[in-house]
Amino acid sequence: MTRTLIVSVAAFVLAQYAQAFDTELQNSSYSVGVFAGRSLGPVKQRFVDPNLVAQGLKDAATGSALKYSDRNVSDFFSSYAATANAAARTKLWNANKDLISYSAGSNIGKAMLASHQPFDAELVRQGVIAGLTGKALVLPEPQMKSLLAARMKLLHPETLKQ
């Protein structure tokens, strides 16, 4: 009896994951966002604001006006590179956390826009926050990897083998 109940609950939970969104476009958009958030790797939450990363991505991906110019970002990284003292670098980074967070997201968004592939910017934004914060994922890992691989084949079919 207990075993049947556990199997039934597990099947219900898996069914909820599989039906997280209505379309493949929505599922793949969320998956792209999760992996984009994860791609920031060691930067993570300690060094960036997930909401600003997500907002930068959404603004760039939808063609909206950006909060920071490429020149602002370039000036920051030039100053950062020229600062030798570790404490001063940390202070400079922390003082510019909003710019760094937003521009990290907008760079991902620009790449998505340039790909000319359809996506749901809001679901990408939600995925980025989940990927950066490690919050519960809406889709199971294997499904996200499969969706991402399919999206990458559309972008670069010559570089990916079946």
C-alpha cells in the first residue's frame, strides 16, 4: 500500500514537471534562462543581483532601451583591470554591482536577439533567476538539457553532432 502511494505521488510530481509549460517554446525559453544563469558560475548571487541580470536580459532580448551603455561597462572593466589592490578591486566591484549585474544579463539577451530564434523573454528571465539562485526548477534537468541541445542545433548545426 505504502509503495503504491509513493509511486503514485512520484508519477504525479513527474507529470507536473512535464506539463510545466504549454509549449516547447516556453519550456526551451525557461531552460535557456536556467543555463544562462548557471553560466555566470562562480559570480553567482554573492557578486551579482539575480533580478538585475534577469532584467538586463529581458530588456536586451526584447529590444528595449538598455539602462547602461556598452561604454559604461567598458569603462568599469578598464578601471577594474587597472586596480591592482585586491581590497580596492572588491570595493570597486561592489560599488558597480548594479551595472555588472544588468550588463551580464543584457549581453546574454543581445546574443539571444542576434540568434533570430523565437523565445519567451519572461520565461527566460524566470529561468535566469532560478539558475543564479539555485531555487527549485520548474522543469527536470534532463528535459532542460534536451531542450537546450535542440535549441543549440538550430543555432549552430555544423558544430554539434547527433
